[in-house]
Amino acid sequence: MPTQAPQHNTFAAVTLPVATEVDYSYHRGPGQQGPYGFRLDVGTGSIKTQLAAAGWQDLTDPRTLRITALNITPNFATPIVLPCPKTCPGPGGPQDCWPRLVVRSFTVAITGQAVHDAAIQRTLQTTVRLRNDHVRFNDPLNPTQYCPA
């Protein structure tokens, strides 16, 4: 049974320009591929979400809740080597150019306080695992190829 080689995932990138912002894209529907993201707006004390062409919009209401901290920390597992039928040519080990599977998760911590009473403060922390594990192509000589030819 013929199989098709994996293709590079153009939606795999998740960037953290700063610890208080995350940017990503995904295929939501025809013509809806992002950009999307979340960030802390320290000026208003709100978390904003980017909804593609609609731009950044408040996700929290700064009139009732002031977000004082948003921290997003990547927690990437040790990459798993995916075997190829051929060894890698050139310098390095025989498996250096084989692709890697990277399971990705992020720890998200949010701290906020009530606008009417700064003594009321809460922190929420959770870990979010991304649905799309990243298959990282690892052959510098053929960056769009899954395995060495």
C-alpha cells in the first residue's frame, strides 16, 4: 500500500514575542488562517485576543477586573526521533537528520484583582497541551524533506 510522505505543517509555529503574549495561526475555515493570539495590555489591565483581520479585542472586562500578570511558559517534552529507512549522509550521526516529534504544552498563569477592591486578588495557573504535535524536519540539506533520500 503506497503511503504519502508527511508534509511540513505551516501552522506549527507558536511564538512568544514576550512572556505576556502568544501568537499562532490555524486553519479555521476557507480564508481564515489567522493571525491569532493572546496578550496582556498593561495599559488597560486586560487580556486581549487577536481574531485575525478583526484585530486585537478585549477578552476580559477592565472595568471589573484588572489583570496584573499574564505569564506563558513553554514546556516542550524531549523530542522523539522518528525513524527513517536510510541513515543520514555526511558528518554527524546516522540519525542526526531524522525528523523529531515534539509534544508541546504551555503553562499559563493569570493574576487579577477586582477594580473596586484591590485586596481581592486571585491567580489561576493551568497547563495547556497543543493539539497539533510538531513534527520537526531535521535535515539541513533538505529542510522540506521528511527523511533523507
